[in-house]
Amino acid sequence: MRNSAGALEIGGVDCRDLVARYQSPIYVLDEADARSRARGFRDAYESAGAATVYYAAKAFLATAVAKWVTEAGLGIDVASGGELEVVLRAGVPGDQILMHGNNKSMAEIELALTAGVGRIVVDSFDEIVRLADAAGRLGIVQQVLVRVTVGVEAHTHEFIATAHEDQKFGLSVASGDAAEAVRRIAKLPALAFAGLHSHLGSQIFDAAGFNEAAARVAAFTRSLRDEQGVIVRELNLGGGMGIAYVDGDDPLDVAEMARQICSVVRAECDQAGIETPELAFEPGRAIIGPAGVTIYEVGTVKPIELDDGIVRTYISVDGGMSDNIRTALYGAQYSVVLASRLSAGEPMLSRVVGKHCESGDIVVRDTWLPADVVPGDLLAVAATGAYCRSMSSNYNYLPRPAVIAAHAGNTAVVLRRETTEDLLALDPGA
Ligand SMILES: *Cc1c(COP(=O)(O)O)cnc(C)c1O
């Protein structure tokens, strides 16, 4: 919202004060918003009949966020030893943690086993052997899920169903690899088969993709029962619930999405003649994405006349592809506003770009900003809470921005700003 001075406020804190205190650029998280989205997911999926909701840590992770989501009743899914360390440091009990990864190292597997991670999702035949060896050595019986690919991939409004999936994740149901993985796990005393995992994709706006996936998973679950006498007790359907980045993005309401997905799965299980397993989900983006805003300071304003006489104004900010790679990587779209003041300026065709040595270093490709934007103004880019800090880099030796939580007019450091000294400390010759 805007305050009486016309400046954007996040969690009750004026963006100009945030920059004065913590420097620009800066990621700001509205703590109340993140917490309420986490609770909203828990409530919605619980009401729809799901047993567990895990927060997908890869969207953004720090100990503060691990505490927010676990206080809201969520578990956490991690995909590396580093993410697991953060979650453990936050004091999250092992049994509330689930571990992913298509190439977990032996050290990561051992850390997960000794931390008592509740579920490990196995992704390959190699890993089954590695995991069983480690668990056997440690005298642990580890509950595992098998990540399956069912040939359905969902992206925003569409889903693509294919017989064959040409990608690195999971074990294919169609090829028989998934059934073979379950057979091998059943023979290993150090592993206990708990169920299946199927993650469809990202930025999913409706339940259509889940229809096809649920039918395929249900049929596979039945074949495991009939052919191997194995019961799928848990079915984890992953994350991917979409959010609005720009006008026109219109994802289903959280509760409605929960209701539709869970009822589709129950209907498919009924039809396949099996009991519906306990359901689990792993939203990441939809919890932390909308809670985050990036504030940048404008450094230069450069109008460029295009061939057809149209002028596009390049507005350079003090960050870019190092703090938000999504535009360059996936052509992601974002909304941006002039944040430090109100303006009566005419809308001007603009492109918000970073300060890196790449012409593809674009934050917001096409937008309209007031024609009176000048160096020193602050811009705010919305919905950057997910997959921006977590995918950030030090390209061009830029220190990564701080992540600040704002709540009821107060601020707290979630991750401090990196310094050039931090980066130089890695170089023994510097
Ligand atoms: C990325 C991922 C998620 C979270 O996806 P969102 O789009 O952030 O909800 C959940 N589960 C798995 C296995 C993932 O790879």
C-alpha cells in the first residue's frame, strides 16, 4: 500500500526507510503475508482431506522462514545438504522434513539419515543401493517415497501428456522402471516403502493437469497392489501452485485448488478400486512468492528510438540478473511500480534492466512507468519472494542483497547483505 507521502509501504515500513537503513537493492518480505499464506495452505489442504503440506524450501530458505512455515503447521522439503542444514539449524524436527534430489551425495544421504529425516524421495536405481547401504550401516530403517514420472507435465494453463518423458527426474511408470524400483526397495531391509511422489511442474493455474496424473498414479498404485502386494500408503503430489505476477494471471483460489485436486485424486482411486492414500503437497512459490518485493534504485534513464518511431526507455537499476535471473532464464514477467513517490507523469514504454554485462540482463521486459522517472527514484518489483534470492548469483562480483522481513512497522534481518569482503574472503590471493 501507499502511505500519505505517496511512498510504497511493505509490512508497514516505508520503502525509502528500508533503503536508507539496509541499502539498495533489497528484498523485502511481508512477514504477516507469508505466515498467513502458509496457514492458508495448511487449512485449505487439511480441509480438503490432505494429511501433510510441506513448504518447498528451494523457493526461498532462511531459518526465519523455516520457523514461519513450521509455526503454521507445515513440514519442509529440502533438496540438498545445505538446505537441510538450514532447516536443522532452525530447529525443525527431522520427522517434519522430506528430502529430494536426483543426485544426493553420500554425505547428504548420511546427514539426512542421522538427522532422522522423515521421508527420503528416491529418484534412481543407483540411489536405492546407496541409500540402503548407508541406512544399513547406521542401523536405520528409512521410510522412502519413489519419485515417479507419469508422463504429464503442467505449465500454467496447459498440461502436456506424453508417453515418454525425456528429463532427468523420477522413474518412469510407463517403462516399468518405477515398478522395478518398488520391487528392489521391498527386498532391502534398511528401506521401508511408504509411497509415491509425483511433481507435475510449476505455475499451475488449475487442476486439469492433476486429473490425468491422478488417473495414472491410481492405476499404477493398483498394479503395485495386484502384482507385488505392495500398498501405497502415501501419495505426495508435489507443488507448482501458480501465483499472479502480472495482470491477467488468474490462478485458482488456494482452497478451491485444494478441493479440486483432492477430489480428483479420490475419484480416480475409487474408480481404480483402491483406497485413497494419505495425500501430501509441497507448495513453495505460492507461499513465499507474493510475500516478497524487490526494491531497486534507478541509476540511469535512456530513451531509445525504435525503427518504427516508438521510443522505449531503458531504466537501469542497481541489481539485475544476479538478484532475479527468472526473466533472463524463462522469460518470466513481472509487475513494477515507481515506489518512492506518486507521479502524475504520462505512462512511458519502459524496460527495466540491470547493471550486468549482458544485453539479456532484463528485470521487466515491457512495462509502463511514469515519464518523469529520474535517477534516485526507487522501483518496486512485485512477487519476487520465490526463486529470486534462492537463484541469485555474484555475477560481476555484485554482493547479494539483504532479505528483510517487515512486520507491523518493524524490520528484521532475514539474511544480511553480502559485502565485497565476503566475496574477497574466498580468494586466497586477494
Ligand atoms: C520445485 C518443486 C516444488 C515446489 O514448486 P513450486 O512451484 O514452488 O510450488 C515442490 N516439489 C518438488 C519436487 C519440486 O521440484
